[in-house]
Amino acid sequence: MAESVLVIGGGIIGLSCAWEAAKRGFRVTILEKDTFGGQASGAAAGMLAPFSENTESPDPFFRLCLDSFFLYPSWVHEVEEASGRRVELCRSGSLNVAFHEADLLPMHTRLAWQQTYGVPCEMLSELELRRLEPELSQQAIGALYCPGESHVFAPLLVDALMEVCSKVGVRLIPHAGQLTKLEAGASSGVSVTMTDAGSWHADRVVVCTGAWSGLLEKWFPLTLPVHPIRGQICSFDGTLGDIRHMVFSSQAYWVGKNDGSLVCGASEDVAGFDRSVTERGINRLTKWSGRVFPFLQGSPPQRSWAGLRPATRDGWPLIGCVPGITEVILASGHYRNGILLSPVTAAMVGDLLEGKAESYNNAFRVDRFSRTAERTGSG
Ligand SMILES: Cc1cc2nc3c(=O)[nH]c(=O)nc-3n(C[C@H](O)[C@H](O)[C@H](O)COP(=O)(O)OP(=O)(O)OC[C@H]3O[C@@H](n4cnc5c(N)ncnc54)[C@H](O)[C@@H]3O)c2cc1C
């Protein structure tokens, strides 16, 4: 009989890993505390922007983002074909807009290394920028343009992944409640108990609990510094403007969706597990929306919401087996880029389930904080 896998957490990472595992022949069940996609994954702007999100250097995290970005079109095609649903993948391109001369130099530095990665990027003059995005403020003096960057409608992607999971026989268990037991390591698989879904046993478990992953530290011989970083985000519905690209400024970003809405995100604040929006947070986005797109001046957004990004101490995800307890795989801490990183994370987890050690990427090893703690002698 095929090996069984329990996936804990039904956000985009858990759903993607579950689908991948099922396609590779595992018998898969996902246990979700509340509702599938009800946390960060359903709140996300859906940008697939490895270049705009990685401005410093071509480090392993940038390369992970890029690998996933290249996987995306065929992965989405497969999701759409298998689910019969559309996830609105839109290759809008992105504009990183400069408002001051001082913004331009770092953009040129970025361009120098980013354009060697097989995706065209270029600097635009003020005139060229105006032609591409006429609604932008006259204060904009140029932009770094990356025509390949794209976005999806994240809630639709979650729905489509739920559908494909069901179709390949994944059992989806919502409202499973709190995890009260996780026992592994006795070479007899893994036992899990959830307050509202009882006890489960499987050969392997994949932990995809997003911003809540740090709370699971007690079950593992690991330091898991995963913390919630709240992102407040809002939407101008049925805007009169015609925003053609994803637009990034130093203060916010804007993404035009197929339904005519313009999504503006996102704050980064520490508020524990509080997902409420604040007047201050949304006012800041509203103010910047009016500055960057003058037609929005004085228009309050119609909708606002928030989600909790799962952030690790170094901002990079944790993807790998727990040392000494290889039945347990972690896939968490995707912070600002979990939508982008879903296909590559699923592929890595699929390989780990199949024991393909060559796909293991040391940069994202799950015990990297525990090892630092040992070396420095700090807790
Ligand atoms: C405002 C905002 C905008 C964003 N925009 C983008 C973007 O444009 N592009 C991008 O790539 N990323 C974006 N992100 C980041 C992205 O949303 C996250 O990185 C991604 O959703 C993380 O997915 P996840 O499945 O790990 O976490 P989540 O979606 O939070 O899912 C984790 C799930 O685990 C469940 N859970 C927790 N504990 C337990 C337990 N003990 N037992 C069972 N279930 C449990 C939770 O209920 C939850 O459903 C954004 C995030 C926010 C908040």
C-alpha cells in the first residue's frame, strides 16, 4: 500500500504540497485548523515578482523565487486544466517607480545583476514611463520595468487547488481545531491529535502552518523562530483609472485585478496574531494611493483586510526534514512570497517525501537557527 502523508495546515503551501504528494502516489490528508485559505493565502495580493521583491543581490532566496517563477506558467496551466477553474494569471509586467534622482542609482545597480537572469528588465525614462502608465503622478521620473512579472488572484488559486486536491483523492478536513499531540520518531510513523478532528496516524507528516509554525516548536528538537507579520491591504473597486502594470513605490504597491479593482498593499506591522485592520494602516495606503495615482486622491478604498505573513528571523523559508525525525517535513516561513514560492516548495517537499536528497537546499534547512544557537551559545 502507498505511504500515507498528513499535511497540517491548509493554506497555499499545504494545498500545493498535498497535491504534489498525491500526484506522486502518496495517500494524503490535510488537517486545517479553521478554513482552507482562510489566513495569509486568501489575503495575498498574488504578485509573482521575484525581481521586485529581491532588490539587494542574487542570493539563494532570489534564486528560489526565480525557480518558482519559471515553474509558474505550466503549474498554473495544470491547476486550471485539472480543476476546470481560472486563477487569473496575468502577465502585466511591473514598474518600480522612482520619484527622486536618488532612487535611480539603486535601480541601475539592481538592473545590472537582474538582467543576467534570463528575464528582460530595463530602465524607463520619464517619457517612456508616462506612455506605459498614463495615470501615474507627474512626479514620477523613471522606472525599472520588468515586463515578465505577473500576478494571480490568490483566493481563486486556493479554490482551484482545493478542487485539484479533491480530484486526486486528497482528504480535506477543515475545522480540525488545535493540535494537541504530535508524536514521531519511533520509526512507526507519526501520530497527530486535533481537538475537533480526533487522532490521525500516517507514515509522514508535512507541517505547513504558516505564521503559527513557531507555536509547534515544542514538538520538535528545533528552534523555530517563525512570527506573524501583519499585512494590511485594501482595494479600490471599479476604479475609473486604467492601471496596466503592477506598480511598486518605496511605500506601497498597486495591482489591477480582472474584476476592475485596484489592490493596494501592504503594511508590515507586528501585532501578534491580530488580523484586524487599523485606521492608521489603511490611511497610510490611501494617502500613498492618491500621491502615486492622482485620480485616487480623496477616494477611500471600498474594501480592506489583513493577513499574517509567516516570517522567519532571516526572512527565508524553512523547507526540509527535521533532523533525527525524518518522518516530519517542515514547509513554512514563506513570509512575503508564499504565493510565488508554492510550486517550488511543493516540488521540494515531493522530492523529500521520495527521499531524493539531491533536491535538498541547505540555505533553507530547518535547523539553521538551532545550529546558530548552539554555535553562539545563546537561546
Ligand atoms: C497582505 C498580504 C499580501 C501578500 N501578498 C503576496 C504576494 O503578492 N505574493 C506572494 O507571493 N505572497 C504574498 N503574501 C505572502 C503569502 O500570502 C504567504 O507567504 C503565504 O500565504 C503563506 O502560505 P501558508 O500556507 O504558509 O500560510 P497560511 O495561508 O497562513 O496557511 C497556514 C494555515 O495553517 C493553519 N494552521 C495553523 N496552525 C495550525 C494547526 N496547529 N493545525 C492545523 N492547521 C493550522 C491556518 O489556519 C492556516 O490556514 C502576502 C501576504 C499578506 C498578508
